[in-house]
Amino acid sequence: MVNIHRETLDFFRWLAERLNPINTMASRYITWTVPQLKKELIQRDASTHGRKTDLIERLESYDRNKNFLPPPVLLPEPLDVNWPSTGFQQLKPDHQGLLPVVTRDQTEAYFLHRLAGDNDSARNIKAIKNGELLYDSKRILACSVLIENEIFFTGIVSAAMKNKVTYNYKLRLEKQSGDILSSHCECPAGKGPNVTCKHLAAVIVMLEKFIGLGELTGIEQTCTESLMMFNKPKTSQKGSPVKVENLSRKRKSENILDDPRPEKTKNMEGFEDRVLNILVNYTAKSSANIAYRYLFKRADLKSAFHDHDYLTLPFTEYWVGEAIKVNDLEIKKIEVATGRRLTRNGLGRGHGD
């Protein structure tokens, strides 16, 4: 009878555990208060409505399903690529003969079956078409190259829809065959040692056309690469220069270049000589520096000596004699002027006084 009674109690205890909404898994929440249960649910971003039994069931469900979070994605460790940081040169037409040929077959093979650590086929052939659009729109802002045992490229590519957003890229090629060994881009789709984004595709398309055809037009030119053109005339002028009087004017004025003298005084014989004599005599007496006198040639003493061969003495002696000829009035003026100058300088009397 005792054994039957124990078996009956065990059965009812087992049945109660099955029928009770709060099972043994939730036993640790039974002693919790309602505020404690709600606080735990808030930390798990769960609803806090309902009675205490509902809160305990909700926590139990979150425990069974690991808070309804997806399983973590374990990515393979990226390959350690030793990217050089110095020695790069701007890509120029001179580098065309130093680079290996990069064909479209190599590009498609890389984008279809990239050398990834997970051995998955990328099949990212659409990125090549998007890269061609980026190349045509000149979104490649810069490209530098370093040639060693392997060929390294680095530069900047602008985003497709945002002009102010740019991404730095890196590319490594095999020196002999031109195969793509590794790559990197700062865009969200370009992380890892093997990239298949459209920004890298634009760079590879640019290398294909540069190495094969010598075209380097896909890279945006800076403001200092092209020479100034605004200071060059659109058309070259041929022929003799136009005279001032023949220049076209917007406002037709009167003949401002006409000679205002009457007709009878124009082209008179000896008129220029008469004006020259008047000018020389006036400047000799007044010592005035008139700009008009520079229009005439300077006097030549040697020629004047031959012109005045009728004189008894040489012309130079007459010229010097006239220059040193001083009368009594001029002597007194000179003595007064020099005396005042000596007094002003403190040299009143000398040893000869």
C-alpha cells in the first residue's frame, strides 16, 4: 500500500509540473518581484505588460530562444597584406610600358571567382558595369603607382551619388601576368583583402584602357595640370598693325589729329629751323627744361667746326671764350653769392686774408 501511495504522489507531482505554467526552468524567477521582472525585460527589449505569470513566461521564452538574436557570423581572418606607404608616384603616360597587360578576361575572372578565404564564388559581374559608369563620369580622382616585385596602386574614388564622399582604394597586381592578387576599398562593400566593389572595378577598367590604348582620360584633372588658356588669343593676327587713325571708334568724333594751323603756314620752307633757333635761344637764356627740345637732335661740335670754317680762330675757341666771358656786374654777383655761402658754412676768413 505504501508503494502504491508513493507512485500515486509521484504521478500527480509530475502531472502538476506539466500543467503548471511556471515550470522548473522558470523557478528562479518565482522569487523575483514584479519591478525586478520588468527591469529584466526592459534590458532585453521585451514587453512589460501583463501579470506576474505572463512576465515569468516571457522571460522563460527569452531564455529558451537566447533573446531571439540571430547566431553570430564568424568571418575568416583577413589576410595580412603588407601595403607600402611610401615611394608612390602619380600615374603618368610614361608608366604604360612598365605595366603588365590587364585584360577583360582577367577582370571578369576576378569578379566572378575572387581569391577569397571562404572559397565562395562572388559572381559580382554587375560591379564591372557600374565601374564603367564611374569611369565614364570621371569619378576617379587620383591614382598613384609603385613598381617593385609586385605592382601596387592607390588613390581616391568619389562616390556615385555624393560628390563630397570619397573612398581610398588599394590594388596589388602580379608583375608578370597582371593578375589581381589583393585589393581594398573604404566603401562598405570593399572591406577585406579581396574586393569586388564598383569603385575598384572603375580603377581596373581605367588600367585596362590605359595599358592597352594609352588613354589616361578617366582620371579627373586638377586645376594645375592644364595650361592657362584665357591669355591666349582665339585667332592669330596676320599682317601689319593698324594705324591709330584707322582704328574703329564707337563714337565718331571730329578729326582730332588734324593740323590746326592755316594752310598758308603749313609745309613752309625753313619753318623747323626757325622754331629750333627760337627754342635754343630761349632755353639758353632762361635755362628752362622744355620737353619739346628733345624732339630735335643734339648739336654736334665736330660738325659745327667744319660748318664755320670762315672764322679766323677755331670755332671751339670762340665757344670757350663766350662761356668764360664775365663782365664787372657778374663778378660782383659771384663775389656776393660766394661770400654768403662761405659765411653760412662757417668759413668766414681763411689763411689768405
